[in-house]
Amino acid sequence: MGRIDINLSFPSSQEPSQLDQQSPVKLTATHVASSEHVEDVSISDKVDATQNYPFRPRVRREDLRFVDASEVAKRDGIGLNRLWIVVDDIVLDCTEFKRKHPAGKSIIEGFGGHDCTWQWWSFHSQQIMQKYGNSLRVARTSNVPNKFDRPVRRNIELPTAGEQW
């Protein structure tokens, strides 16, 4: 039986509470299997500020793996399941992000395992998708149902300036 020693170090000039996306951080993990065997792994890098939450590199749409709609449906966020939603046939893993969603986690949880394309685009811009959605992408899919029918837009004729209300 061995042990793993993990050390996270920050620049000596900064306290952890003062770190930002540009701060270098060093993570060292040492696996000690026995007194004769030691493995040492170090990662030292600056976080790229152009990569947004949760700092995953962007993968081209065609390079994302394909998952069947039945697999997406299993990722409903209930119990220990991951929380996946679908926008434009792209699967977004919102398991961690849901706590940071400005409108609250229940909005995202309500769409777990389902498509929410029309709802997404009703409230979010392309810039929001680029800032948050791109880094949450985990797969491509198709034929995932949306739990709600899109409402029919009706034009309402408003009175002209000369008419009485």
C-alpha cells in the first residue's frame, strides 16, 4: 500500500486569496508505492485568461465524440449522475457550473438530460455561449427531446399614437 503526497504552491509574493487567472500555480503530486519506488509528477502553468469556465480547451464540433440520446437522458443530474443539457445538438456538462448560474441552479437542473435549445437562445447571446458554453461542451448528439413545446409568437397590434387606450 502506498500514499500520494500532493503539494500546491503559489508565488511567494501572493496570498491564495489574491490570485487571479494570470497567476502561476505549481501542483506537485508524488506517488510513494514503497521505500524503493517513487513517482513524481509536476504541473506548472499559467491559466490562459482567454479560456473561460472551467478552463477546458475548445474542441472543434466535429471532433467531439457522439453520444446517443439515450445516454444523454441518463445524465439528468439526479443522484450521482452528471448534469448534461443539450443546445444545438451539443452536449454541455453543467454539473459544476449549475451552482454559478446567475439565475440559479434549478433552471439548469430542470433541463437535465434534455434539449433546451430554444430556451437557451431566448435568454443568452452568442457571446455568453462563447464565454461559458464552449468550455462546457463534452459531446455531440441528435434527437434529444425538449421537455417543452416552443410557444407560438403572436404579433400584437398596438394602438397608434392617435387612438385612445
